[in-house]
Amino acid sequence: MLAISRALRQRLVSAMEEGLDLAEPPDPQLTAASKPEFGDFQANGAMGLARQLQQAPRQIAQTIVDHLDLADLCEPPRIAGPGFINLTLKPEVIARAIAERVGDPRLGVAEAPVRQRVVVDFSSPNIAKEMHVGHLRSTIIGDCLARLLAFRGHDVLRLNHVGDWGTQFGMLITQLKQVAPQALDAADAVDLGDLVAFYRQAKQRFDEDETFRTQSREEVVKLQRGDPFSRRAWALLCSQSRQEFQRIYDRLGVGIEERGESFYNARLTGVVEALDSAGLLVTDDGARCVFPDGSSDKRKQGSALPPVIVQKRDGGFNYAATDLAAIRYRLAGADGGEGDAAERVIYVTDAGQASHFEAVFQVARRAGWITPGQSLEHVPFGLVQGADGRKLKTRAGDTVRLRDLLDQAVQRARADLERRLADEGRQEDEAFIAHVAETVGMAAVKYADLSQNRITDYQFSFDRMLALQGNTAPYLLYAYVRIQGIARRGGALTATAPDPIRLGAAEAFSLARQLLHFDEVLVELERELLPNRLCTYLFELSQTFNRFYDRVPVLKAEEPDRSSRLALCRLSADTLKLGLELLGIGTLDRM
Ligand code: ARG
């Protein structure tokens, strides 16, 4: 509906310019109607002009309406409340817009007017540590945002900022040398589960044992110096973890390019030099830091950002330093030199890292690395909680392994399906059952996450995410399956709509109106980066479709209603499929 709303907006602006004596170009404040009974759109611009024009807002609204020429698009405008102008599109306008969309592969969604180079930094687990539910959230949300941005025509680079560098390797290599040297010598000698256990032991010894601590520190220095044995051991550990991560990505259908922290190692001293020559570095207790702007006052009030430590007293670098190097690299390069030349960089991590990003973004800004037209955005999300509202844990109190979590989702989806097949007396082969269970299981996990406002914490519940009713993946998938069922029963879901398309039944008309909002939802998602908005839209669309399908005959209708309704079914299916695809969720023809 964006093309239509753009036309309406223009006409409103002209009417305001003609009828009102305004100093500045007017803003009609056109938005989607807050309720369907108010029509399709409302213009709220009259209210804000009352003071300036010394007139009652309803009177201003009347003047706008008197000068408004919308007869080809809308029913006569109505003024409501303190001065809203309610606009209802003519059925033939809706019918024409629907007919144009049917069979259009982009379903009327335009590409963004300006194509940007966008980096999406997401997933980013740590080597030798288990990938946990926080990384799962980042993976699911980041993948969705990357898909949407690519669909809008942007040039998207999906980056996995894997934690593959730092002190953990010193401990781990020291521990392995002593207890499992074979792990440092041959690929596949240990699996990730073992590595995680070794890491835990190493961490404990590091905290307790002075000699071990010293050995570990020496090991880090060796690694950083490029000692061949250490490098080889490091590479082996990384590849071991990498294989495990890849299994999860394959299962989730997520593509991502690995560019871990180690990539920036060679660029860290450059960061120090750049910050030093920008006059931002302060030496504090031997460490080289950047104090955030105004920090000393705010710190007294206890609300400010801590200083960013760029180089530790022992010369080592940390997480923040690496992120500074990464920012610099990602933003540079527009001149053909080294870098990604990104215009928008998006970081998808838990909300706990908000102040880290705020601090490093601030340093980058003050260092002059961000040019006009470039932006850095942190996209935070809340915690994943268990049913008890606490951090998600296994019964034994351990962190939940992602592999187990995904397996369990699929097992439960399978059990639900088998129960349903038995109830319905249906026979299906193993290939069908396995495929449906896998698709539904993955869809349920992803959708449960994406359909929550990402900022809030969310409670993980297999029962809720797999329910056939409610705002769940199975409910949406099932609406799609119903439409495919129409095709199987002889309704041709062709790519062309009859002209004019008939929207006689009230349920058909509401469905059509709702289908037309798809493009606005995607544009809003691109701006706000909130996937739950798309989920809500698809859920409501499924509900509206189901109401239509339960009450309005399709296959048994007479022509020309029959083909018009089939066209609505086709567009509903295509919209659900594309919407789910942008969420990273595959559809099924039968389930
Ligand atoms: N490895 C980090 C973690 O597990 C996430 C990295 C996010 N990306 C970044 N550029 N800092 O929390």
C-alpha cells in the first residue's frame, strides 16, 4: 500500500498548501488507520496546526478536506474526534492493487531507494566454549535481519565475529599439553563437548594455581608471537569448534562468513596509534584507555560508561580493542583501500553488552572513523529464560546445549505429528514424517524467538512454541498448508488475477486490505529492526485468511467470484511464504 499512501500524502500536502496559510511545508501526518472501522488511513496533521493558525483543529481539517481531491482513490473523507481525517479506499482501488500483486515475485515490495552496504555481525560464539541459547537468539535474529535487508536490495555482509583469540587459549593449550596432548596434535582427537570440559578445568586451575597461571600467560605470548606449535594447536582447536558450530548453522539453514577476532590481531597496534594521534589515549595505571565524554561528572553520579581499555598494562589487548579494530576496518575502504566500506553496521547481541557497544561506538565517533552517511547500531535482545523465569538450564542445572535443544524440538514435533496422524487415521512414510518434524521443529524454535519483542526476556517453552493454536509457527504453517490443499483439490492458484477482481464478500474484502499492508510492514522492519512486527502481521493475516476460508466458498463459488477468491488464496499463500522465508522459516505443502 506504500504507492497508494504516497499518492494520498502528496494530495494532502497540496490541499494544505492551497487551503492554509502556512509558513513551512506541511506534514499531513498520514498513518494507517488505528482501527478498520476508521477506514484505511488517517491524517492527523490538523491538530498540530491549531496554535499557529489560531483555529479549531476540526475547522482546519474541514479546510483541508474542502481542498482535497481524492475522488479517484477514496470514499468522501470523514472528519472525526478533535480533527482526524479518516480515509477509506474505494473497493476498486483495492481490487486493482491486489490484481497487480498477484504473481509478482516481490509482491509489490519495492527495493529500498538507496542501496546500502550493510554488515550484520551476529551469532559470534566463542571457540572452545559451548554455543549457548544467547548465541542461538543472535543467530536467528541476525539471520532474519540479513535476509530482510538483502530482500530490500541492500548489499549485505553476514559476519561471524567468533571469539577465537585471547587468554582462553593460553589456559586451554597449557591444560591440554598436560592432560591430553593428542588433542593438540591431530584433528578430531576430541569433540567440542570434551573441549568445553577441558576449558572448564583449565579455568579452575587458572584461578587456583599460580604456576598454571604463569604457564598459561607464557602460552598466550607464544601464540601471539606466532610460535609454530602454538599456532598449530590453536588452529586445531578452532577447527574443532568450527565444525560443531557449522552443524548448527546447517541445521538452521543459516549462512554466515567467519571473520573471528584473530583477523584483527594485526590491526590492533594501528588502532592504538590512530587513537593516540587523535589525542584520545590516556595512560591510567599503565593501561592505555579512552575515557568517555563527560565521564568524570557522570561517573560521580554512577551512571556513566567505564573507560575503554584499549591496551592492558601487560601490552595485551581485549574484547573492546578488537571491536575498535573491527569498526575501523568495517567502515573504511570506500576509497578503495582496506576495509568493508560499510554504511550501516548492525551488531546483534544480548542487551548485557549495550554499554560495551555504546562505549566503543563513542570512541569511534570521536576518532573520526564514522563519516556522514555511516551508522553503527547495536540490536540488543533479552535473556532466554526457562519456564520458571530463571536462566534456561537443564534439569541437572547445566547450560542447555544447542544441539540437544534443537533435537528435542524436532522430537516433540515428531511426537505431535504421529499423534495427529493416528487420530486422523492417516498413513505417511518415514521420509514425510522426518521432513515435517524437522521443518516444524526448526520453525517453532525460530518463530518463538522472533515473535517476541526482542528487547524483553523470553520464556522458552516447547509446549507453547509447538501449539497448533495461537501465535506459533505451526499455526502459520498450517494456514499455508490449507491453501495448498485448495490447489490439490482442483483450484488453480494461477499467477494472474481476473480483471476486475471481485471482492464482494466482507471477509474477502478484509483479506484484500490486509494483504496490501505487507510492504509497509517490511519497510518498518527495515527501519526498526523488530522482527516481531512481521510475525504479528503474518499471524493476523493467517487469522483473516482462516476466517475468509471458513465462511466464504472458494471452490464451490460461481465464476467470476471463484477465480477472484482463488487469486486471493494465491496471494495469501505467497505472502505467507515470503514472510516466513524472511524470518528464515521454510513452509510445507502438507503437514
Ligand atoms: N563472542 C561474543 C559473545 O559470545 C559476541 C561478539 C559480538 N560481536 C562483536 N563484534 N562484539 O558474547
